[in-house]
Amino acid sequence: MTPHSGPHRRQREVVSFVRRGARLTRSRQDAWDRLSELYVIDLPRGERDTIPAAGARLELESVFGRRAELVVEVGSGQGENIAAAAQASPERDHLAVEVYVPGLAQTLDRIERAGSPRNVRLLPLDAQRSLPQLLPAGSVSELWVFFPDPWHKSKHHKRRLVNPPFLDAVAPLLREGAVVRLATDWAQYAAHMHHVMEADPRFVSLHPDGPRPDGTTSDEVPGDLPATGWAPRFEGRVLTSFESKAHAAGRLVWDLAYTRAPHRQEDENG
């Protein structure tokens, strides 16, 4: 099995990621060749290779072989968190959504090193455009977005993942009481995520009085950065090399945690 390389997209669209090449190192290619058939969900693609074909669905019981609580990580990177979570929580199922093929290959290697848990799958698709089609309403118990691309330039802020269109896409998929966990090492993006989440009545902060993280940060702190509403560091998030580099650069890490409010009829009707 080789990394999917579907047709080129027909028109330019606003996306929250940069689709990188699929060239793999020898070790990553070996992991892909041995493990992708078991762990990577290979669906028919639509007009772009990061979007499923019309009518494609994920039958979760068929994918995982059971019915269990589902954790979804959007932008799983090199898989440190999803592999560790699958190993630590065998009673839950875990879905990593990532478009970067080398990251997926590295995730496969990490899954194998974690003992090859069978409660994890990888989805190489654009989360915002794919998950609403693929997943049933109310099927997700926890959603993670850790260290998404901050898109620093103002003209690129529309590309940020944590924006109203993304919340519109995922909110119906979250069961009542589901938890959304966010983290970033950029104060500007932290303020942005805080404002976006607080403005959406479908989500309620789990730490409305939570103080900002201790210490000072080397990056610019916006004047509208809220003083409260911050979550403590999520214990289930492993300390990745990415987060370690942020600490080494003097940046603080900002966590947010929200719960899905009870569904209303207007939620279901869009």
C-alpha cells in the first residue's frame, strides 16, 4: 500500500493546513508498508485527495470492531498523543485526523512502539470538510486540537483552524457533555481561540475562572488577552518534542477546555 495521491484540486480553497509532499524516509516507508493497511482508513476520494467521495461514511463499529467512546484528535502531527492515549485508555477508541503523510507514517511507528493497540485509526483527510460527512451526530466524546498552525499574518487568520466554520462542522458530532481540549504556544492564537470559543453558546468553559499560565512568554501578548478562562495543562497530553521546543524558546503554553452544551433544535438544523 502506498500513500494516496489523488487528483489535484480544481480550485483554490481556504484551508487550515499546508499539504506537504509524501516523500518518506526509509524507516517511515517501512512503517507505512507494514502497518497502514491495519491502521489507516483508506476511503474513496472526491475532487481533492483530502476530501472523501460523496456518500462515503465511517461505520465506527466496523472500523473499530466495537462500540466505545470516541476521542478525535485533529492535526495529530507525528502521533505522540494519540499513540500514548490509545495505549493508556484501551476502553476508548481514538481517531487521528492528519493530512501530512510523513506524520502519519511516524504515527504508525509510534503506535507499534506503544504495543500496537487496536483501538486507534488514522484518517488522512481534511477534518473540517470530512468529519461532518463521515461521522454520525453525537458520536464524539472528546475532541483535541493541540498546537495548530497559528498563521501569524493577519491576512492568514482566516486559515486558522479554530474558527466559527470549524466549530459549525464539529459541534453536531459532539455528544452532550463532550469535552473539547485546545492548546497553543502562541499568545496571539490563544487569545483568538479564547474569543472564538467564548462567543459560541454551544460550548461552555470548564474553567471560567482559571488563571493564565504562570510565568512570562517571549512572544507578543495581545492587549485583549483574557485574564481568566484558561485550563490547567491537560494531564493526558504527553510532552512532545514540539512543546519542548516552545518551552525552550521561552513561550508559554495556553490550554483551554470546554464542554458541549445540551443540543438545541437549531444546532441540528444548522
